[in-house]
Amino acid sequence: MKTLASAVNQGRAAKGPAMIAGRATQPGAIPRHGVKSKSGNGQGNGHAAHGNGHGTVRVRGRGRAKREAEPEVGGPTYDSGLRFDTPGLRYGEDPEPTTPPPGGAKVKLELAARSDSNLAAFAEAHTTAMDGNANFPTPTPSAAVFGQWLADFELMLSQHENARVVLKNLTEQKDALRAGLSAVFAQRALYVEVASNGNPDVIATSGLPLRNPPSPVGQLPSPQNLRVLQSQSVGELVVKWNSVAAAKSYVLQCAEVVTGQPLVWQQVYVGGKFTSSQKNLLPGKTYAFRVASVGGASGLSDWSPVVERMAA
């Protein structure tokens, strides 16, 4: 006769191989953790499974095998087999910055020579070149500060340009009104002269000033700084002098210099300019020049000092 204890033990032995984690399963069914049960030995999917005497099976080694199969991403992990003092191992350090090899070059700005619009375009191009430039990761001043100065300058430049256009229009209107006022002022002055019959006391009551009476011009001075220069052309000399106030014109004379002979002057130019080119001169010969101003009480001033020059 079977005892009650032996019956209970036989029942547990019959049910034990089919119990996983306290839950009855059929042979060949897939457990909750994805491990296929094999009846009779408690092993699944190549990993050891052990019963605990109560129908529960534990699966070991699967998680570790999966971790070892996965490649390391982003550097060593806690189970990489490295020690804390492994040579070359760094802990969250930024890579050491690289410095370009020295070259001795200097930046060329020349900002003072640039116009306002050119300076703005120059700064825009520099900002674009520096944006995301790995060679200059931390510029000084910062991109925000530099960009704000550039934005403020461009805003003021735009306002200045608008104001310049407005000012140009206002200047044109002002000049037109000035010309109109000058025209009516001239008409009023003519009326005052006619109505006053030229009487200075009466003209003074109009609030208009009187012209100074003409005074005779005295003796004019002779032109100063007479100089004779070589020309690029053969047989040509260029003569220049300073202007004289109130002179109507100038007279230039020339004479060939002959040793032991007096100078024979010939008039070679009359006009209002302060320069004269003398052509067809003989190379190797020396020529003398003098100039006088025309006007004033005497009509002709004294002659300037004589200047000599050899033609080439």
C-alpha cells in the first residue's frame, strides 16, 4: 500500500519537468523569457536551466552573452576589461586643441581706406567665413558681439543713406529757391537805383549797401618766379611765371645768349596765360627769357629778372 507521502512525491516528480517559474507548460512551449523547454533535462536554447525542486527553472548567461556580442560604442564600458589606470584611458576630457604651425603672417585690414558700404560687405564676408570654422572655435570678440556691432552699423548706414537722399532733394529745392530769391533781389536793387536817381543818401534808406567807387589801378608789379623747364620734345623749352593781380595779360620776350654780345630781345608771347612753350630752338644753344604784366596806370610793368636755359 502506498503511503500518502509517497503519492505526493510521485505527483511532484511527474509534474516537475513541465513547470517553469511556477507555471505549467506543455512540452515544446516557449516560456515567458523566450527559452524553449526541453522535457526531461530542464535545458533551453543552449543555456543551462536548473530546477529548484519546485518546478521553477532559472536561465543564466543569456544577458552576458548578449552584452559581449554587442560592439562598444563611444569608448570603453565598465565590462571592457580595462583598469582605471590603463595608459591612454581618459575620463571625459576634451581633446587637446591643435595649434597650426607658425608662419609669421599678419592680417591686412586697411579699414580707414574702405568706404562705409565696403566695410559692411567686408565684415559680412568675414562673418560668413568664421561661421562654423573649426580653425577658430572661440573667436574674440564673440560672434554675438561682433554680429551686434555689424548689425548696428548696417542699420545706421541704411538710415544715413535714406537721410542723404532726402538731403539731396532738399538741397536741390533750396538751391532753386535761392536762385529765385537772387533774381527778385536783383530786380529790387535796380528799382532802388532808378527810384533814388543814384542818390547815395536815399539808397542808404533802403537798407541796401552802396558799391565802392572805382579807383585807378597804379603801377603793376612784374611777374615773379620766372622759370624755364626742359620739355620732352627736342628743341622745346617751357616758360612759367606767377600771376599778377589786376593784370590783363603778359608779354614774354626771348633772346639767344651769345658770349660777348648784348641780348637782342624778341617778343615771343602775349596773352593771359601764365605759361608758354617755346619750340624750334637750337639744341645746345642758351636762351634768355623775361616777362612783364600788362595793365595798371603805366600799361606795362617792369621786366622780371632774366632767366637763362640751354635747349636740348
